[in-house]
Amino acid sequence: MERLIALSAQMAREGIRRLLVISGEATWCAQQANALITTQDALWVGDEQDASQAAHHCHPRALTTLLGREFSHAVFDARRGFDVAAFAALGGTLRAGGWLVLLTPALSRWAALPDADACRWSDTAQPIATPRFIDHFCRTLQENGEAILWQQGQPLTLPDFAPRPAWHPASGAPEREQAAILAELQAMSPGVMVVTAPRGRGKSALAGMHLRYLQGNAIVTAPTRAATDVLAQFAGDAVNFIPPDALLQRLVDGDPDRPDWLLVDEAAAIPGPLLRQLIAGFSRVLLTTTVQGYEGTGQGFLLKLCAGLDHLHYARLTTPLRWASGCPLEAFISDLLLFDDAAPGSAPGAEYRISPLTQDTWLTSPERATALYRLLASAHYRTSPLDLRRMMDAPGQRFWQALAGEQPIAALWLVEEGGLSPALSQAVWAGFRRPRGNLVAQSLAAHGASPLAATLVGCRISRIAVHPTRQREGIGQRLIAEAYAHCAGCDYLSVSFGYTRELWRFWQRCGFQLVRLGSYREASSGCYTAMAILPLTPAAEALVATEQRRLARDLPWLAPWRDEKLPLPPGEPTTLNSDDWHELAGFAFAHRPLSAATGALSRLLMSSDLPLAALRSQLEQHLSEAQACQRLELAGRKALLAAQRKEAAEALTSLDSERTAQSRQQVVNLQFF
């Protein structure tokens, strides 16, 4: 331990951090980690009962609440499960001289052990082994000459690291890059400045320096108050922090004391639609955020939010301030989670070939799989480190690539879905069950007209990417056509996407047909969700016909879609039919959501003379849930939904009590499959 402590002091002088992997039996690993961090300002991420000597503790899923904080050392417990997103974020909290201590099972056994974190990204009911990721981790560890491995039963061996130049920490005064951006901010006309960087480059410090210059004439917001700790250190006492939701409410209420400036720290972690509303309320805005994958939405921040901003100014910080350039810990995390950008594309029009890629390519030709992942990650706005784990080890993943020479220029990622039993599919339709995974298959059952929709087998397009140098050559369509031609055993290809007219035109050119339209904007994209299917079998063609008839019939009550020119069949009469009765029974006597039954419920209101105040308040008077609850003196949304289900049952009974009783019994029986 003395040698590790001495090396830590040397690392502090050199301005670096390192990874220490402690591998072995669970109890032995915990003992070594606790001995190392005794009397240290250390954070333990994992099981609290093992963190006897740690000054701070949190669960991996709670680590985002500590963004902006700093610690001398940290322990990350991966003995039972490895949350790589939390591991990456933890690396950004360590000061120079710090150890990130990673606890793992014995490396010889690790690949065969189930990973408790896998259920979050694998869509499996039980944890699964993750041999490809563990192989990738061990290979990265072996190839990295700066990380230290301490295995049970073997002595701790520390290499003789070559000395590094002495490091001088930031003085607190603006560094060169910061000074240039501060000058631009001080002269900035109304608009939005976006400052991005990997962690540790001084984004939050920059925001604090700017706030100090403004002498407090700004509102500060962030995902959590703790995320503004560093900003506050550089701003002094001038931080007027307001949580995002509370700030939005003040804007809605017409706050007369609104300053000119809004400063948003870790902006990519705030849902895009909310952030857009906040930006619109101020004449000048500074947004700082990480785009290297730690928060998982940083790349999307650039692709989605910034692309739609007027008067946008963009700057990037590249020089680390909290540690020296070439920090071994930062390099290891970047290598492990493939944070580097995709390679350059090929010349437009150059020849290419299309071929599949299997998950075992990670074991046999990892450089090929790595290139494909980087291309997919660079082109998609919702990439997180969990996607790497999913690509490597989740079951039911399929991949296609377009190669110019050996370089991927386009990629397609598909996920197998559906194949549920008829009883389970009907239970999903009724809202009694929600098994993991099966995004489109379950959605078609849970929100569509076909209780047996999830029995069909589909391949959902999870990601598609074409390198910017090769776009508009039809390569994406060719990839989809190739996947379509090799989907034996599937009923359809499917896609779920944030609807824009341009994106829908692409899917339409590929042969897809709309089967579901969402009622709410997704927080991640700010768009309404649409789902579409490319049928391969007569059963899928029948499903598409059924869902399109339903969409056409419900369209008058789907407010977000009324003005869209959608390829749907002519609408049918608005009188109740047998499909409506089944849908209404699912809402009244089971757990079908209001959004799924909006059309049928609206037709029920047209057919009934009863007051039905709870239903009419939302579907006819278009009150929000909060407004409806206030008018009806209900305790909240659960009470409102219960009242609406009760009213639907009363309206059905008033129309045909015998048919209602039969429908109720049929629906209730679905929970006992």
C-alpha cells in the first residue's frame, strides 16, 4: 500500500490519474480497496455494506447527481455488474493523483459470469454473461501500459513508469482557450453560445468566470444543483440557481425580473424540448456540455438541438485543466468505450460492397467491429456507452455494413422482436403485462388495434448510419434492401423514429408503411414518435392494413397529425363498431392507456348523452391533466384516470349492458393467461 500511496504522490506532481484493477474473490477485493482508501477523500460506487472506509458512497445509477464534484480517489464495484456509463462518468470526478480502483471477479472466470447490469440494456429477463465485452476489457487492459492489475494470489507489481514533466494546476485565472471564449461572450450580441468539451477542460469554470463578470445578472440552471458546484466556485456569491422545471414555470407565469442571460451547465442532460423553451425565454444564453459520451446525450445535443438554433455561436475547449494532457485514466476510458470519432469516409461514388457482420467479430476481428460501432455512434443522437455493451453481447442483434475497401461507410443495426405467445400478446394489449424489450412489437399490441400483433416476428431497425461523405447515394436504401432479402423467418422489418417529413420520406422510399403515430413529443428528440413496417409475409400485410385503417379512423382526434399529409386509406364512419367495443372494454376494465383509446373514446362520447365529465374534460375540452383534476376536484392523474375508466364503463353499459358484461369478462380473463 505504501508504494501505491507514493506513486499517487508522484501522479499528483505529474497531473495524472490511473486505473487500478483489483481482481479476485469479492471479499478479498473489498478488503484491498478499503485498505487503500483509508483516511482518503474517496467515493465508493457500488454496494454500501462494502464501503466501510469510504468518505462518500452512491449507487451507480445515482452518479449523475455528483456531476461537477471532485474526489481524491474512487472505487467502482464491478464484481456483480458493470455499469460502464457510470464508470466513465466517475473517471471525470477524480483529481490529479487519484486512483480509480475497479473491483472485478477473477479475470479467468469473469467472462462466464452473469452481469447484473445486463438486464438494463440486453432486454433479457435475467442477467446474462457478457464474454465479448469482457474480452474487449481484458484486451484493452493488456494493451494499456499505464493501468495496474492486482490479482488475488499474486503480488502487487508496479512498473517503473517513465517520469513525466511536472504539472502546474490551473491557477484559477482564465487559460488561453477560456480567455478567448470569455472575450467573445462579453461582446456577444443576442444569441446562443454553445461550449463543448470532454470532461475536465474547464467548461463549468468558464461559465462561473462569465457569471462573475456579469456580477450576478444571470439565471443559472442545470440537471441538479450539485452539478453547478464548480461553476459556483468561480462565480463567487453570484449564483442565482433555479431548477429547469421551476424556471420554465416562471417563464410561463411571465416573470418580470428576468435577466438578459441564462447559463445552463451540463445542458445535454436536460431534455431537448424543455431546453428549447428555456432558451426561447432569454436574449443571451450560454450552454456548456460534455460531448464525449459520459452523459450519453452529448452527441445528440449537437445533432438535434444546436442544428435548429438561430444566432448560434460555437466553441470547444480541448486542453485539460484538472489533469495533464495524456492522462492515463482518461486514455483508458476512451479506448475502452471507443470515444474516438469515426474514421474518414471514402470518395463520393467509389465502389462499395455490402456484407453482414456478426457479434463474434468482436472476438475474431475487433478492429472491424470497432470501426462499425464508431460509425453508428457518430451518426446517432442517442448514443451512450450502454450501446456498446448491447452491440457486443445482447441477444438478437443483427448488423449489415457497406464497405469501401475495408472501411465501413454505412451501417445497419437490427434487433429481433416479437414472437410472443397469443396469450401474452393479448395480456400486453390489455395492459396487464409489459415483458422486456420488443419495442415495436409490444407497442403495436399495447397501442394498436391487433391484440395478437406481438405474436408476429419482426426485425426492428435500431440504427442506420451513412458516412457524411457518402450520403445521398442510395446506400442506406441498399442496406435495407439487403436486410429485407435476408430476413427469413421474420414477418416484417420495422422502425420507430422521431417524425420529421424528411425522415419519413426516406422510410417511405424504402417501402415502409405507417402503423402507429405517437401522442406526445419524446423528451430525447423533441419529436412525435412514428412507427412503420415493411411487411414480408401475408400476416404482416394484414397487420399493416388493420393498423392503417385504425389510424385513418382515429386521425380526426390525433391533434398533432391533422395537418400532416399521411399515406392512409380513406376514413370510415365515426359510429361505434365491434373494434371500438373491444378497445373501450380494454380501457374501461383493463389497463389500456387513454392515448391508445383516444379515437374509440371520442366516438363513444359522440354516441352518449351522459355527462362523462372526466372524459370530456380532456378529449373534448382539451384540458391538461392538472386542469382537469382541479376542475373535478380530483387528487391527481391516477384519480383522473380511474374516473375516466369508470365513466367509460357507465357509457358502455348505458348503450348495451349485456354486451358490456360479455366484453368485460373477455378482457378481464386476459390477465390469467
